[in-house]
Amino acid sequence: HSSPILMAISTIEEGRFIDVNETVLRTLLFSREEVIGKTSFELGIFADLVQRQAIRKTTEEKGYARNIEVQMVAKNGQIIEGLFSAEPMTIHNEKCWLTVMVDVTKQKQAEREIQRANALLNSIVENIPNMIFLKDAGELRFTRFNRAGEELLGHSRDDLLGKNDYDFFPKEQADFFTQKDREVLRRKVIVDIQEEPLQTRDRGERILHTKKVPILN
């Protein structure tokens, strides 16, 4: 779905609204009578003083504004997030501002939800006492390692990421790991390895019970 676009025409000198599209009224919950002839300051649309000053400074210095991240306040107090642009134009020999704001509130909310979900997932992965790692399906290089994996192997994740098994383990073990990885990818099923020898840096050889899981698409 395309993002709603709020458009307005206002005077150059005071920024008083001459006309607005229906999306402005619908989004900010004002009637046309309430908006026309008023400024955004009088309507309380831009409640953040720093934000207003940044827009004014940009338009004064450059003569226009492009895709400035802003927050607008609807009549009921709801925050609307958007990308604000302004261009000078002439209507009936009068210089005006054409302002456009793309409403990205839903996208920003979705981004924050993803960030919260990722933060929760990261917390879980990092605090599980078992080793968890991810490899890419192409060259089987490590793309993620948790704290328990670092402690078990005796290597930091910075050393591990981007490397594969042959960079850290004896060839016989690396061959075994690679064979099982390829089996997981080929069969597209979880492979349960009851006993898997692993040579660690500081704790000698350990015997692991490993489950390899294919993450598809």
C-alpha cells in the first residue's frame, strides 16, 4: 500500500495555509475551516520547537526542503511521522510554499516492532547456555555466534564470523561438520547428531549432542 501524502499551499511570509488536500484534514483531524488562514504553529501541528526551527533554517538557507524527518501532531494528540518537503511556487503572481509530507507512521511503527522483536531474540540467543550459531548456505561460513559458543570454543565471535570450519578445526572434524551441514541443506530436515566430537581451543576435545536446523527462504 502506498503511503498517504499530505499536501498544502501556504504563504511565503507567514506560512498561512491557503489550501490543503483532503489527506491533511483526514490525517490531522481538522476541518478545512479550522486550517485555512492559520499557521502550523497556531494549529499546534509542529509541537517540537527544534523541529520547526530546523525546517525554517533549511528553507531559508536552501530555498527548499527535501525529505526532512518530522513528527506532526493531530488534533487529538496523535503523533504522525513523516518525510517533509517544501518547494517555492507562484500562484496568481503570489509566491507560495508547496509542502508535501509523506506519512510513514505505519512503516516507522513496523520498524520499531521489528527492532523490539530482534532485541528480544538477541537477548534469548545470548543468554541460552547452549551454543547457537548460524552459517550461510553457500560457503558454510559462520554468520552468528552466541556467548555460550564463544565460551565453549575459546574463540571470540569476531574471530569466528566470516570463517568456516576448516579455519578452526582439524580437517577430519571439519569434513564431518561440512558433510552434516550439506545433508541438512539437501534433505531440508533437522539432523540430530547424538555424538559429535569438537576440538576446542582451551578445553580439549568435547563431545556434543548437536541439532542442525535448515532455515529456508
